[in-house]
Amino acid sequence: MKGPIVAVAAIAFLFLSTLGASVVIGEMKSVSNTSHDVAPPDVSPCVYCHLPRDPDGDLLWANNPNSGDDFSGLEPLCFSCHDGTVTSVGSYVFDGARPDHLSNPGLRNQDCDRCHDPHDEGYGKFIKLPNAANFCNNCHSRAGSTDHPIDVDVRASNIQPIDVHWNPEEDDFSGTRLWNIEGTGPGDYMKCLTCHSPHGSEAGTDINTLAFDSTHDAFLSICQNCHYGWGSE
Ligand code: HEC
Ligand code: HEC
Ligand code: HEC
Ligand code: HEC
Ligand code: HEC
Ligand code: HEC
């Protein structure tokens, strides 16, 4: 779907050539040096997401550049580039069959901007909150219904998980990820993002990366991935 971004680029050039390079939206925000600066030199990067005539940067581009399904809020704007036209990175995020973390589309700071600031690389992946792979802890004080221990060294506990590969960019949507102690890259430690992902999780779960059914508890694949001695019915 090349339509929207080509149109955006064309309009941006139109504005710039009519009004000169003084078309700058707001002074408070910058995306320079982030991967969200997709503009060629001398073109404001802001106009790829904002209407150039809005001095506060509040007005966003068309709400439904990919209309025809149930996208709403910020999602269509994000998808207008992440649909493979500008980048295919993260396109799995928009697969409606895979649950995402809850958001309230259109409400400030409760939409994608609950966790992301599209202007700022933040703590990586445009995430605006700290704690890396324990990032869920910013808002949820406990580890969910299982209250599973975190920050333990899984392999040092003599547990060798069956599947530690989870890479939705390569169509691998099952596995539990182990992290380094900081939670910033691969390692041996258990973190919130060992069992969870805010995007691309297993259908029917509370955003888990392997199947879980509370009526069968420990006998399910997410637990058996590590506690494989447990139960078999
Ligand atoms: C990748 C898309 C994208 C780009 C590029 C972008 N913005 Fe934004 N901007 C958003 C979105 C989405 C929001 C609303 C969500 C939020 O961040 O709160 C927003 C909100 C804003 C706001 C109001 C929110 C606030 O926190 O005050 C300002 C001001 C703003 N942008 C300025 C800019 C400027 C200036 C640029 C260029 C340097 C820019 N933006 C580039 C997506 C973008
Ligand atoms: C103007 C096009 C454009 C828009 C609109 C846009 N993005 Fe992006 N985004 C990109 C590009 C390009 C990258 C860099 C991808 C790469 O590394 O190849 C990126 C990267 C990202 C990444 C980091 C991915 C990674 O693995 O490092 C996140 C997260 C992200 N965008 C979220 C958003 C969100 C949320 C929105 C909507 C508020 C949004 N984007 C809107 C173009 C865009
Ligand atoms: C609960 C917090 C949260 C919300 C809400 C959220 N995200 Fe994310 N998003 C994350 C985290 C954390 C990651 C990094 C995940 C990882 O590394 O496994 C991420 C990653 C991404 C990526 C990059 C994927 C990749 O593999 O590089 C994109 C694109 C993205 N989010 C878009 C969105 C869009 C669009 C929305 C709104 C519809 C949204 N996010 C809402 C937390 C959130
Ligand atoms: C910025 C704060 C924030 C972050 C970070 C965050 N959440 Fe949430 N989460 C919420 C809010 C608020 C709700 C309630 C949903 C609503 O009303 O929109 C929620 C709801 C949930 C639910 C549904 C709970 C239920 O009882 O149905 C799950 C599951 C969940 N979050 C898991 C996670 C996981 C796992 C992470 C890390 C990947 C995470 N959250 C990161 C704020 C956050
Ligand atoms: C060992 C795997 C595992 C780890 C580690 C884990 N969770 Fe969970 N979590 C689960 C499972 C399984 C569920 C239940 C899923 C379902 O019902 O679909 C759950 C449910 C949740 C829920 C929703 C239910 C509730 O009680 O509100 C939240 C919120 C949550 N986890 C947050 C976290 C946070 C925060 C962390 C890190 C501190 C974390 N989880 C670490 C496996 C894990
Ligand atoms: C990624 C591997 C992994 C997964 C997945 C996993 N566990 Fe664990 N579990 C561990 C490790 C490591 C320990 C800590 C063992 C130790 O301290 O010696 C542990 C400890 C426990 C304990 C003992 C808790 C305590 O406080 O000592 C229970 C109960 C448990 N897990 C239940 C579960 C359940 C239920 C699931 C599925 C929701 C699950 N585990 C998924 C690795 C895992």
C-alpha cells in the first residue's frame, strides 16, 4: 500500500515549496537522529505525521489512511508506514488475530502513547518507560496471576527451557525469552518479557508468548516449556 505515504510526501513538498522552509511545527519536539526522521534533507520530518499548518503539532494526519477494517486512534497513522511501505519492522503488531496490550484508541496517553513516544527513541523502540524487559513493572506491581519469580537465573536453577526463541519478525510466535540481568538483550534471566509480549502474543491469553489456560494451570505449554517434569494430562 504505497498510497498514503506518497500522498503525504507530495503534500509536504507542496507546502514547503509554497511557504518556504519556515514551515516548522512546534519547537518542543524533535525526531532528528531517530528512525522516525524519514524526511530527505531540508524537509521537516514532522509533516510525515502532522498537518503542516498546525503550529502546535497537535493535528495528526488522516485518521484512516488504511481504512476498511477496525483500526482506530493512532494505529492507522502508525500502520501507514509500518505496513511495509516505509518499513516492514513491526508489521506483525497490526495483525488483529494476535492480542496486543489493551489500549483506549484516541485517548491521550492511553493509546499507543501509553508506552511509546514516537518522537523519542527513549529506552529503545520508542518506549518511554524504563526497566527494559521488566518494563511492565512500571504500571503493574505484581507478576500477574501466577506471581512467578523474576530476575532469577533460569539456567543456574538447573532449568533448560525447551524453546527460548521468540522472533515475530521471522514468524516465530512461540517461546519464552531469556534476558541478560539488565533485560536489554539475550541472557539467562527471567523477566516479565520472558512470558509476555505487548504485541504478537498467543490468542486467548493475557498477552503470553505461549498458550495458557487458567482452567488447566501448570499443565500448559508456557509452564511446561521450563517445568517439563510437571503433569501430562
Ligand atoms: C512518527 C510520527 C510522528 C512524527 C515524525 C512527529 N510526530 Fe509529533 N506526534 C505524533 C503523535 C502520534 C502524537 C500524539 C501522541 C503523543 O505523542 O502524545 C504527536 C504529538 C505531538 C505534539 C503534542 C504532544 C505533546 O506531547 O506536546 C507535538 C507538539 C508534536 N507532536 C510535535 C512534533 C514535531 C515538532 C515534530 C517534528 C520534529 C513531530 N511532532 C514529529 C507523531 C509524530
Ligand atoms: C513516517 C513513517 C512512520 C510512521 C508514521 C511511524 N513510524 Fe515507526 N518507524 C518508522 C521507521 C522507518 C522505523 C525504523 C525501522 C527500521 O529500523 O528499519 C520505525 C521504527 C519504529 C519502532 C522501533 C522498531 C525497532 O525494532 O527498533 C517503533 C516501536 C515504532 N516505529 C513505533 C511507531 C508508532 C507507535 C507509530 C505511530 C504513533 C509509528 N511508529 C509511526 C516509520 C514510521
Ligand atoms: C503496554 C505498552 C505498549 C503499548 C500500549 C503499545 N506498545 Fe508497542 N511495544 C511495546 C514494547 C515493550 C515493545 C518492545 C517489545 C519487545 O521487545 O518484545 C513494543 C514494540 C513495538 C513495535 C516494534 C516491534 C518490533 O518488533 O521491533 C511497534 C511497531 C509498536 N510497538 C507499535 C505499537 C503501536 C502501533 C501501538 C498502538 C496500537 C503500540 N505499539 C502500543 C509496548 C507497547
Ligand atoms: C504505562 C502503563 C502500563 C504498562 C507499561 C503496562 N501496562 Fe498492562 N495495563 C495498564 C492499564 C492502565 C491496564 C488496564 C487496561 C485499560 O483499562 O485500558 C492494563 C491492563 C493489562 C492487562 C489486562 C489485565 C486484565 O485484568 O484483564 C494485562 C494482562 C496487562 N496489562 C499486562 C501487561 C504486561 C505483560 C505489560 C508489559 C509487557 C504491561 N501490562 C505493561 C497499564 C500498563
Ligand atoms: C513464568 C511466566 C510469567 C512471568 C515471568 C510473568 N508473567 Fe504475568 N502472567 C503469566 C501468566 C501465565 C498469566 C495468566 C495468563 C492468562 O490468564 O491468559 C499472567 C498474567 C499477568 C497479568 C494479568 C493478570 C493479573 O493478575 O492481573 C498481568 C498484569 C501480568 N501477568 C503482569 C506481569 C508482570 C508485571 C510481570 C513481571 C514482573 C509478569 N507478569 C511476569 C505468566 C508470567
Ligand atoms: C523460562 C522458564 C520458566 C517458565 C516459562 C516458567 N517457570 Fe516457573 N520457575 C522457573 C525458575 C527458573 C524458577 C526458580 C527455581 C529456583 O528458584 O530454583 C521457577 C519457579 C517456579 C515455582 C516456585 C516458586 C517459588 O516461589 O519458589 C513455581 C510454583 C513455578 N515456577 C510455577 C510456574 C508456572 C505455573 C509456570 C507457567 C505459568 C511457570 N512456572 C513457568 C522457570 C520457569
